[in-house]
Amino acid sequence: MHLWAERKWSQISEDTGAGNPHKATKEKGKRFFKDLSKKMGNLFYDICKADTNDLYE
């Protein structure tokens, strides 16, 4: 399992915004939310079943 959170948003753009919101659609948002929910669910499941006595490989 790999998890990383740091992002250097200042290197993407001056105002940390990214992408063109005009290209967004209801279908893309629905797919994104579904995929993200699945990945987050899997992450939480893996964390819950992790052996807390053996966290470091």
C-alpha cells in the first residue's frame, strides 16, 4: 500500500488552479466520485486490516 499527500501546487500555476472547468460534465463528475470512493474505501479497508505490530517493512 502506498499513500502520499504532499503536492507542490504552486508549481502547477500562479493561483493553484488547474484544468479547464468548462470541460467538466455530470458524467465525468459521477465517474470521478465513484472511482475515488472505491479507492478510498479500499485504502480504509487496508488500514483497518493492517497488522499494527508490523507496520514497517
